[in-house]
Amino acid sequence: MRQESALEILKTGVNVFLTGAPGSGKTHTIDRYIRWLQDHRVGVGITASTGIAATHIGGLTIHSWSGVGIRDRLSNRDLKTLTGNDALAE
């Protein structure tokens, strides 16, 4: 699939798993999509599964963004914190 096709699918709002070889344009496509969302005043949480990936897209790890950090289990306090996070509630 070409980058432009992937971008058009992203714009429809469906869940997308974007994958490809190094240098195939994943980060470029994500950057364009984030700009499109921001231009259309759509709130966006920019996350990635690893710290390195997050730095490439100007985001945070999903753990850091959610406020959970790395845990073996979630306590009642953790769950209360998560449910009180407006960004997660949307």
C-alpha cells in the first residue's frame, strides 16, 4: 500500500495498524496524519509502544501518556487515576 492510500484510510477514523520496512514512510505518514488532525481541531493523543518510536513522532509512550508507568498490576488507586484522566475518558 502506498503512503497516500494509508493516509486516506487513517482520515476515515477507523483503527489502523501501520507497519512496514525501515524507511517505508511510516513516521512520515503518521506525521502527516497528526498534522491533518490538528488542522481539523481533532484532539489527538500521540503515543507509541516504545520510547524511541515516541520520540520520532513527538509523542509519549502509552504508559507515560496514560499515567500508569510500568506496573505488574493495577491497584485501585491506579484505576481511580485512570478513570479521572479526561484524555483517557474521551
